[in-house]
Amino acid sequence: MVKLQVNGQAQSFDGDPSMPLLWYLRDELQLTGTKYGCGVALCGACTVHIDGEASRACGIAISDVAGRSVTTIEGLDRDGNHPVQKAWRALNVPQCGYCQAGQIMQAAALLATTKNPSEAEINDAMSGNICRCGCYQRITAAIKTAATGA
Amino acid sequence: MTSTIHAVIENVSRRGFLKGMLATGGLVLAAGSVPSRALAAYATGAEKMAHGVRSDPHLFVSIAPDGIVTIVAIRSEMGTGSRTSLPMIVADELEADWSRVRVMQAPGDEEKYGNQDTDGSRSLRHHIQPMRQCGAAARQMLETAAAQRWGVAVGEVQAQNHEVVHKASGRKLGYGELAADASALPTPPADQIKLKDASAFRYIGKGTTPIVDLFDITTGRATIAYFMPGSLASML
């Protein structure tokens, strides 16, 4: 039996302990905002927070998050108004949308530890999150907007 | 290919096409969205698909008695904005207030909506004209309904921003109030559909309309990949 917190709620799971966290979130909890991209932690689409740190949910077994706290895009802000989400909308960042939950979670984790990141720090933090529509310039601009509250 | 392509537009308000999906008692128009000449000009492979080329109506715009306009998006969203831009074209010709427009994604139902392949950069090329005609037809039917209600010539009334106005008397009727009357009218013949002049566009070319699922995408609620019931996933 694995016990963990997901978006502030206590959960327990007694299935296969090697199941990737991503499938637990999507298939067991129906938290489908977190996307399956590559399955091998190379694209960032499945990024969630584990104890506040950006992590790829596809490459982590459910047993490895026992006793830990997971936050998904659905739990980032109750009303969907986290500064990163607001900045994303102000600058019309998304196109198709598939990678965006991962991008937003990665950016939110960056800003939680680095209040006013430089462009180099943004690029460094975001380099593992791939966007096939090519929204990168708006992503960078939106992170700056979220950081300054502009 | 010129602007002489005409979509076949039908008033299907009484046919229950979208039963359970849209409010009843309003106006529902359908248009064959891909003119046969456009199909001939662009080999799409649709003729080889299970249901072949569907020429029956599969683009819908509806106006409910509460004034809410629902436009069916018959293409998917692949990052180019077509889920927003195609309905926006209908809304522009319709003189609809975008805040009272709802976009309903057609859910991969080939028999009802025809071929929904979203590829080849052809969503707009193939659909802008039928979409404009469908919106304009609905606008003209609302104008006709209002003119009949007031007993004035249709040339004296004008649709603007979700209502029809009779300038001479200052009278106004909202689209919702006119929807039921309009649903009893015939659609205007193709050669009497009057498209807007480009200078009158509200949304087209303005770059001011966010994509319809912007909020849902940023909160993880958007439906991005659609899986038919019972479909299985595999991984290579």
C-alpha cells in the first residue's frame, strides 16, 4: 500500500508499485491535465511537482513517491490563477496545448526558488520541456511577466 | 478557385440533428462545408475512407432562444488555431458577439460531420467561404425575421452585435428573441447571400481574439487528444 498526497488530498494505492506515477495520476485519479509525451522523461509534458520540485511523472514509480506530496496542473491553484497561469493567458502562450501543463509546472517550480530569473536561468530551467508548436519565445516572456507581476 | 463557390446551406432547425447537444426551439443551419469543386481541386484521400466523401450538411451554427450561438468546429486543433478561427469566421459574418458564442468540437463523427482530417494547411482554405456563407445566411434570416415582426422592409433593418436594429424607429431585437421566427424561414438562395465587406469585419484579421480553450489549456482541463469510447492505447 502506497500512501501519498495529491493536490493536498491523502491518497492510497495498492496496485502494482512499479506503475509510473503518470499512469496513477491519469488512469487512477483521472487527473488528465498531466500529459503523456515520450514516456522516457525526455520531453517534459508530464512534469508535476513532487515536494515542490519539478519532476517527470512518467519516469517515477508510484512506490517512489510514498509519503510525498504531488501537485499536478489541476492543483497548482484552485481557481487556475497562479501567476504563471495568468501570465500564460495574458501572452497567449499556448497553441495546441499538449505540452503546456508541463511547461507551466516547470515554470512555477522555477519561480518558487528563483524569484526573478535571468534569461539564462529561464532557458536552463526550461530546456527539458519541448514544444512542437514552438511557443518558446512566449514561454520565456510569460515567465518574466509572472516573475515581475507585470 | 474564386469566391463564386457556394455552400449548400439548409435550415435544419426541425430535424433534430444535434438533439441533446444544443437547445431546441432555436435556429440551426447546416452547410455542406467542402464544395465539390474544392474537393476535385485537392485530392485529400477522403474518397478512400470508410464513408467516402460526404456532401450532406455537416457544418452547423445554431442560435438558441437565450441568444447563445453555438458553432460546431469541424476541424481539430493542431496548434494553428483552427478550432477558434473557423467558428470565428461564422461569428463575424453573423455579427455575433463573441462572448456569447460557444464552440462545440465535432467529435470525430464522420457520418454526421464528414471528413474531419485536419492536415495539409487546408482547414481555412477549404472552409472560409462556406463558413462565411453560413454565417451570412443566418444573419440575413435574423434580419428577415425582425423586419417581418416590425412590418418593415428588410432593407431598413441591420444586424449588429447580436441584435437586429431598425434605425428609423430605434427598435431592437436580440438574436435569441428572433431565433424561433428565423427557424421557420427558408435559407436565402446562394446568389442572394450577401457577404460582409472586409472593412466591416469584427474579428477576422484583427488578431485580438484569444483561442477558445486558452483557460482550459492553462488549467489542464482542455480535451486535446480525443479517444473514441473503447479505444485502446499502444506504445512503440
